[in-house]
Amino acid sequence: MEILHAVLRTRELSETADYYEHRLGLHVVREPGEVTVAAGSTVLVFHDDADSPGFHHIAFTIPTGSFAAARAWIEPRTSLLDLAGEVEFEGPPRWNSRSLYFDGPAGSVLELIERRDLATAAPGGFGPEQLLCVSEIGVAVPDVLAAARDLGDTGIRPYAGEPGESFAPVGDVHGLLILVTPGRPWFPTRTRLAAISPIKVSTTGGRVLRF
């Protein structure tokens, strides 16, 4: 399940545009009331909404073998987010991944994730072109288990285990929706909380998902 296109809201539209263009070096198109960002094979569209609650979580897949180069690239550009002083994290059991998290626009929690099950070659260096795609988007829903069941009816299955009441990744190694309850903090923070906000995600298979 590849995430091809996603529409989110942000309370800091100008900051969002500047961040993705000037810090991450991605292609950004600014239009009245919205900003479009191209990240590898994924297009993100942010709509201006001064009342948008909570914080986003977005993860970018990087090539296998590029983790050290990715850290060296991102560290001067923003602040890494830590937990008890640690900034590099092995993924949950059965994910076969490694991640680091960093401070994004409007307090969003962004992530670079190396998914070792993907046979992507490591580059000689690292730059914006190594952000291969968006492979995770966090989605706050009123009932995580019900949402996971509904998505299962469309062929989007729980990933690497059974869904929990407050946390359920659904999809596959290529693309995941991270379903959480409102008020749950995005790892590795304790204060950047998920909140229900309109999100539209288009995936391979012709699916258009609205939350």
C-alpha cells in the first residue's frame, strides 16, 4: 500500500512551506490557502486552518543502508527528538526498521525510517532525493479498533500484529496509517498529542480514504 497523495491541515501554512522547501529541500508549490510538497513518490497538500488541533506525525522512508548518512544530513537542519537521551530507535518487533524523529513545522513529529525489508540500495551521499516516499501518516480516530475493522474491509490489514485499543498500524511495509486515540502523544514525545482533524489519503489500488 503506497501512499500517493495526502491532504492535511496546518495552522502554520507559511512556516510549513518554508520548512519543507528550505530545510528539507523539497519541491514546494504555494497557492492561496494551501501548500503542495513533493516527497519522493508522495504528494502532500497542506490546507490553511488556524484552528487545526493537535500535531501531525509523518514518516519518510529512506534507502536501506543510509541511516548514518541520513542522520548526518538532518541533524544540522532541525532538532532531533529524544527519549531519555536516545535519538535512534529500533522499530517494534517484526517491523525490521530503524528510525529517528525530528521537529517539524507547527510542532509536527517527523520521522526518517529505514525499512530493512525493502531492497533499496544505499546512496553514496544523502539529500532530499533520498526521501523516497511518505510511508506513515498518523490519524487520530474516535475508535481505533472500529477504524481498523473498517479499513480491513477495503483490504488494508493490521501490520505486524493485532491492533490495540489506542494504537494500530494498518497497511504494509510500503505505507502505513498509524491509527491512534485522540490525546495520545506521538512517540518519542510526551506533549505533542494527536487530535482528530480532517485527513484524506489516496493509495495504490485506487483507494481514497477520508478521516
